[in-house]
Amino acid sequence: MSNVEQTLSIIKPDAVERNLDNEIQQLFKDKGFQIIKEKKIQIEKSEAEEFYKVHQTKPFYNDLCSYLSSGPIVVMVIEKENGILANRELMGATNPKDAQEGTIRKKYGISIDKNSVHGSDSPENAKIEINFFFKD
Ligand code: UDP
Ligand code: MG
């Protein structure tokens, strides 16, 4: 049975700043993702705090929220068969040092915080995160 899923992808400030957004979008297309919605925005720190609230007890939370709101980002709804896991695989490990060859974070990630992309980690969170940025 088919299981086409939509997930939320964010091209983070470190990548947008280096003008990598088109190149990263092409990698998604090459992997068979359709980009259903996209917008380039800059969010307030308070919005980043809401978006990343699952991490609010973590030591990196404050820096993470400052960082995500520090410059323009590209938020996208992307779609593919088993797309949530497929996106996590294409992104690679959270720390670019641990990411496998061919993954976005291996190619473009600078450090564990400036790791170029975000992707939803479960069907439940994909729904919440898509709704967070695209409420229509
Ligand atoms: N992060 C960080 N330091 C850490 C762990 C995570 O700065 O020690 C940042 C990093 O940008 C990561 C984000 O927090 O992408 C969310 O962490 P998570 O564990 O959810 O990783 P992801 O799902 O993005 O791979
Ligand atoms: Mg995560």
C-alpha cells in the first residue's frame, strides 16, 4: 500500500545566508520529493521558542531559538512516499561530523547547531509543524 507523506523542511539561516537554498531544493527534487509549498521568511525569537518547545529543557534551547530567528529561512512542505523518514535520511545525522556521504548535513552543515536543515521526525510532528507555518 502506498504511504505518501508530507513533512516540514526548513533550510536554516546558515544555508540561506550562503545562498544554498536553490541547490538544496534541487537535492530534494532529485530524491523524488515534490515541493508543495514554500516561503522565505524570518521569524521572531518567540516563534522559534514555540516551534522548538519540545527542546525547552535542553541546554542548547536558548541558542537554538536565537539562531533560527537570526536570519531568513526557507520553510517548505515536501511530499514523497514515506517522506518523513526519507527526509530524515536525506538530511543526515544532527551533527554534520556524524552524517553520511551524500546527505545534506554532510555536504553543507558547519556544526551541530549550524546544520543547514530541519525536518519533522514523526507523522504527528509533521502535522503540527506544517500547521505552524502554513495555517490555511
Ligand atoms: N542542537 C544543538 N546542539 C545539540 C543538539 C541539537 O544546537 O547538542 C540543535 C541542532 O540545530 C538541531 C536542533 O537543535 O538540528 C534540534 O535538535 P534535534 O535533536 O531535534 O535534532 P534534529 O532533529 O534537527 O536532527
Ligand atoms: Mg528534531
